[in-house]
Amino acid sequence: MAAIGHSKNVESGGRRWLIGDRVVSKAGKCGGRQWMGRKKISPMWKRYGAEVRKCRDACGWSQGQLGSRVGLSSSAVSLVESGSLKPQTDHATALDSALEAGGRLLRMWENFNSQGLFPAGFEKFSDLESKAVELHEYHGLLIPGLVQTPDYARAVFMGTQPWASDDAIDRMLRSRLERQQAVFERSDRPIVLVVLDEYVIHRVVGDEAVMKAQLKYLIDCVDARKLRLQIVPRSTRLHPGLAGPFRVYTFDGRPTVASCEYFFDEQIIETEAQVRRCVATFDALQGEALSPGGSLDLVRQVLGDLHD
């Protein structure tokens, strides 16, 4: 299972970046061929990037000006336009909106993104969430996006993407809230099991008022039976969740799949052996965690210790 953003390798001269487990060359060429990570650049993403550049040129913006509107650095925009980097969902939505493409860029992204990436019958990550009958999630750094309050989510976006414009953050926030609605407001909402490292509930994101509201909302979600929460206590020095955040999706009549986060995106895991490992890891984390009742008591205790 991949860890979050743990791989980084920068060389002078030729300058290469290791993103996740993929090597991306600044020049975009190796031996006369263009590469996307360790694979040859897909003509699909090269075409998508060309459309992004065409729209950007029509707006008269530099790569940096577009990046500030969608929460990407100018170098990341350059990689997208060359086809070397595929934007994640929130950024694809923001690019379409900022460039006033009327949904054309987003439809292209969804079409290309679905080819060979998602299991049959699914076109994007939100489909996995909205069609799952069970959703198991572990996070060791932050409250998961599915149960973030708007203020907490905004603070996360501002902290992790300090170059993003207010409009870009607003678009990413709307996308996140729509994902929450698609999961929790359906009549047959899934069974959601969440395991968090205790450090997550102690880490003040935004300010203490924002964190208090977030912890209250987390408690409300548990009380409303939207999710079952367990906390791995800080006294547990080593546990399998240290490998990074991940999710397991269970479906009715379809194989179970998983996903894990890395710095730029989230990766689908379909290989049976790797999915089994994710399932076993989640089971092990539940064994290391406090009981649901004890976990809720701990959240209430941390909430009581916060000051506005």
C-alpha cells in the first residue's frame, strides 16, 4: 500500500521529480520519447493537456495565472498541458470552470479517466462512493473529506494549497460537499466505518472554533448513525495505518476495491491480493483502536478541552 506523499527525489541538472512511485522529468523526454511517469505519455492526456492550453491561451493567461485560479502551481499546470500529469477530480472541475469550458474539459477528463482506471461500471471516484454498500476508511492526518465541515474543509484546502485563489477553493469546497450529499443523503446510504489516529482529533485545523465545530459534527454523525467511529490511541506506537490513508469499498454484486492517497491524487486498487491486504489492515486497525463507545468519549473529552 502506498504511503501519502512519501516519495520525493530531486536531482539538479536534469531535474527529476519522483511523484509517488513515478519519475517525472522536467524536460518531459527520455531517449527521444516522452514519458508520463515511467510510462509513455498517453495520447489521451496529451490531447487533454492541449485543450487546456488552448483554453488558457484564449483567456490570455499565463500558466501561473491559471494555476492561481485552480489551486495548482505554474509547474503543475505545465505538466498537465504536456500530458505528463493528470489532474485530480477537484482540479479537473476547477479547470473547466475557470476556463469557462462549459463542461467540455470536465467531460473529456471523465472520459479519459475512466478508460483503464476504474472497474467496469464506474466512471469516477464519486461513483465508487455513491454505489458502495459499505465504505471503510482510515486516516492518520485529517478528518476524512466525507465528514468534514465546510469551514474545516476550507482550512484544509487553504493550508495544503496556499497558492490557490479564493474562487478555486470555493469550487473544490462545492465539489467536496456534493460528494458528501451523494453518500449520506441517498435512501440506501452505505455502512460507513471510520478509523482515525488520535492525533487527528488533537490537530487544530483552522482555529479552535473551527475544530470545535468539526468535532461536534463528528459526534453528531455518530449519534445519527451515519458512521461508526473508532480511534487508535496515541499510546499505540506502531500500527499498520502508518503506511498511509486508504479506503475499502464493498458493493452489491461487484468485487471489493480499495483506494489509497498520495500527494497528487488517489489510486484505485483492484488487484485481489492488494485488496485483501487493505481489508486485513483495516481489520487490524479496528483491533488496535478503542471501542466505538470509548472512541466517542475521547472525542468529547478533546472537544471539552478546546477553547474558542
